[in-house]
Amino acid sequence: MLIPRMPAPGLTVRTLDHGTFDLASEAPSLMTLVCFYRGLHCPLCATYLKELDRLTPSFAERGVSTIAISSDGEERARQMANKIGAEHLRVGYGLPLGVARQWGLYVSTSRGKTSLGIEEPELFSEPGVFLVKPDQTVYWLSVQSMPFARPNFAEMVQALDFVIKNDYPARGEYTCEV
């Protein structure tokens, strides 16, 4: 289980238009926001990523770089980027499911075609959102077993203002006996 203030697992994926993303090489002034999404087949992911793309400049103003990653291949990732009209958001693809598990993501099996008429992959990861500091430690995380009720990006932007103003530490780090 990932714990805030602990090192994040390694993460290297190809992106559509920005070369290879390697979390260890990221150098934002505050953090990197990693948004794992289910894939092209998920209508909720498209809406969610469209909002993240819209707010990526606001995150950047606060020193936070962003990336959205799925286990989809390049073609399906490109279709998703086109569907959401990605202008600001980096889109990564080819996430190995073993790496998804290291990040604590849930893995689901295909149920056939979705409401969009798009075939689900045989296996794919469920959503997760992470803020990772430049020292590669986890600051904040949210992992879900369902595609709905995800963290609100606009609220995250507002929360970052509080974090920055108050030098607010990562919470949830206690791992001793309770």
C-alpha cells in the first residue's frame, strides 16, 4: 500500500507528443499530478480528462505538472486525446498492469462493449490520482475501484493554494500500531 511521504513507485511511459515521461526526471517546482484513467472505452474518463486539460494551466501556475496515463495502446490514447481536445495535458499510454498494481490501482476485466459501443480491453486499471513531490515522495493519493465519484480537479487547485500558503505537509503517513 502506498503511504504519503513514502517513495512513489517508478513510472516511465511513452506519451503522445512529449516523448517519454519518467517520473524520476520530472522537475516541477511543487509537484506532479499523475492521473491514471481507465481508457478510451470509459465515457466518464473523457469528461474527467477534459476538465483536467482545462485546468492544467491553473495547476502549472502553482508549480504542478500534469499527465494522464492508461494501459491503452498509442492508437486508443490518441483517440482519447482527440475526443477531449487535449491542448495542455500530456497523455501517456502503455501502462503495464504490473506497474498499475505497484501504484495500488485496481485492475478490472472486460465486460464487452461499453455504452459508447467501444470494446473494453481484456484487463485495464481503474482510476487513481496522485500528487508526487520532486523528491519522488507521495504527497496525496486517491485510488478507486469504480469509474465514478472521482476527486474534483477545481477543488484540488483551490486546495493547492492552501497547501502552498501554509506549507501544509502530506497527511496519512502514520504506519505504526493503532
